[in-house]
Amino acid sequence: MNVGEASLVRRSKAKEAVPRPPLTYKEALAWLYSLQRFGIKLGLENIRRLVAELHVDLRGTRVIHVAGTNGKGSVCAMIDSICRAQGHRTGLFTSPHLITFRERIRMNGDMISENAVANGLTTIRHLVADWDPHPTFFEVTTALALEYFSEVKIDVVILETGIGGRLDATNAVQSDVSVITPIDFDHEQWLGNTLPEIASEKAGIMKARVPVVSTPQRPEAEKVIRARAAECEAPLQIVIESYDRSPIALRGDHQKQSAAVAIAAIHAAKIEIDDKVIARGLASIDWPARFQRWDKRTVIDGAHNPAAARILAETWREIFGDQKATLVLAVLSDKNLRGICEALAPIGNSVFLPKIRSERAAQPEELTKVISAITPSLPYSITPSIDEALVLTRATSNPILITGSLHFAGEVLAHLRGEPAAFEECTQ
């Protein structure tokens, strides 16, 4: 019996121990979301145990691991799209989702099926029933993705970190290249209050002698990255240039640098691609809520920290010039409200502040105080719902910018598409 056959036998035996019938998709998600009571716990002990007991085997698969504060999801989407355009079978793991949990785990561009989610979570639930400490929401989700990728024939797996890097559950996997996108302030309660502290956590995805590809960083972050790369004896490439050979489906000049980083990461992983395929892949990226043009007047963007909001404002000016936006804004309460509002206020003509589903959302009344302190002359209005906010924005003459949170962007997209909102909000 070869190694592959032995692995399949082990998985089969593990699944034989699972009670039948398996959970339904709805039951499986209800159990998964119940794990949020365990909060966010950074560490690798649980995920390593899960990977071992699920017999995850990614040998023969190229693994690209992406960390950073902003832009890591876009870089992952670019890598995935280019590799698929070349004919490689890909597995993509990202977070958070916008509308449905299944967005987080994709095989060759297609979302994981409800049955695969239900069966995978049934197995994991049975496996961890008596674990102490119990795995968290993100640990179980990561394990579900890795087990799924190991069971299907995948050429390239792209993993986006959830929070940080060093102790993020995705860091339990041996990668073929480490990618670091722009580092800035976010999740300070877990990663530290200084840029070097945050950079140290992000740089923790580096592995011994595994190539590293990074965007240009602020000096204090770059110093940490260079030191960590030297410690790991990892070849480091800081990608200065931007990609401008063909159109990119994602808007904004900053995406040209993201594309250059994505291409460099693919080359560093020794994955064969050619220029025509790169152009085709970059032109066909589907990555919602990143300066997404819903219609001629409406843009949806999930910018959720000051650095992302500043880039959003720059992109707005690139597209709309001096034309101001009617802002529809909702921000999570644990974010830097003032920093986000300071970045967006200069491009705003007026602001609508809807009440949204998320229990984590900052109250509109709190946002009015922040906006009034920054720009007293900027008109604002609290609305009881997203629907009313959207109706009121249509009565204005300005283009519309819906932003402040990926959770909010997802809720708006669900509303506009007439789809059910996400099963339940999630922390990662």
C-alpha cells in the first residue's frame, strides 16, 4: 500500500467513526457559529492536532501563504485567478465571507458545496467533542478547508491568514512561499500597539529557507521583515514595481502593485505561467466589495481600517476626480472610528448612517459624534435600515459610496441581490 492509499484508508476509518446521518448544512453551521463563544485564541496547538488527526496531506501541492493588514485578500484572488487561467487546479481559503460561509473555501473558483461543509463539520465535531481547550470557530474553519483541499486533487493552495500570522491557524501548514502585503494598524488588541510589533506577528509566517515576497513597507515594518527573513535564511524579494501590461479587473492604482506581488509570488513558488495567461487571469478576477461598481452611481468597498480608508479615498479621486460622494457608512465598534472617518470625510458630500444587523457595529449616534468633531459642516442622517438609507441616497445627485466594514458590505450586497444575509456574523 502506497502513502496515498494509506492516507485514504485512515480518512475512511476516521469517517466510519462519525455517527450517521451527518449534520445538515444548517445544523453544521449552527454548531460552527456556536464556537464563537470561545472567542479568538491565537495559537497553533489545536490546529496542528486537527491537521494530524484529520490526516491532512498537501504533499505535491504548492502552498502560497499570504499575510498583511490590507490587500491580502485581493492578492490571494489574483494568484488564484492567474493560476486557474493557466489550467492549474486551485484551492483558495479566505476570510471573512460577505454573504455565505461557503465563500471562504473554493476549489477551482467554485465555492465548497453545502454537502462538503456538512460532512466535514460532522467529522470535526465528532473528533473534537471532548477536546480541552476546544477549537475555535477559525481553527475549525481552517481545518475544514485544509481537509477538503487534501481530499481533492489540487495543484496550488492559497491561504489567507485570519489575524496576524505567527500564531494564526493557517500557519500550521508548510508553505512554498510567504507573501506579505502592506502592514498597518489593525487588530491591535491581539497583535500589538506598534508597527514593529504588528510586523513581527505578520512576519511570523516565514519558514526556514522558504522564499518571501513583500510589498514595499513603512521603514519600521520593513526592518522587522528583513530581520526575520535573515533569521530564517529566507530569500526576500520586495516588489517595488507595479504591473501595467494589461487591464486588471480590480480598480485602483494600488491594485497594480498587488498584481506585481501576486505574479512574483507565483514565480517564487515555481509555478509555470506565461504573459498571456497573466493578462487573462487579472482581467477575470471576481472579488466583490473591493471598489465594486454595483451600478453607474454606486460603489461598494469593505475598507475597515484607516489605511484601507485612505486607499479607498485615493481610488475614489482616481475614478471620480473632485466629485464628492454620498457616503453610506457603518463601522464595527472595535475599529478606529476616528481614523476611518478622517480618511473618508474629505471625499464626502453627505453621510447616511444606517442601523445594521451586526451586534458589533458602532451605533450611528457614536459615529455622528466622530463626524461632527472632524467635519462639523458635513451633513449626516441616521436611518433605521439599509433599505431606507439606499432609498434616500437615490434622491441625491452625487455618486454613492457604501463602506466601513466587510460585514456591512456583505449585508448590503445580500440586500441588493435579494439574497438571505449571512447565517450569522463572525469574528474572523
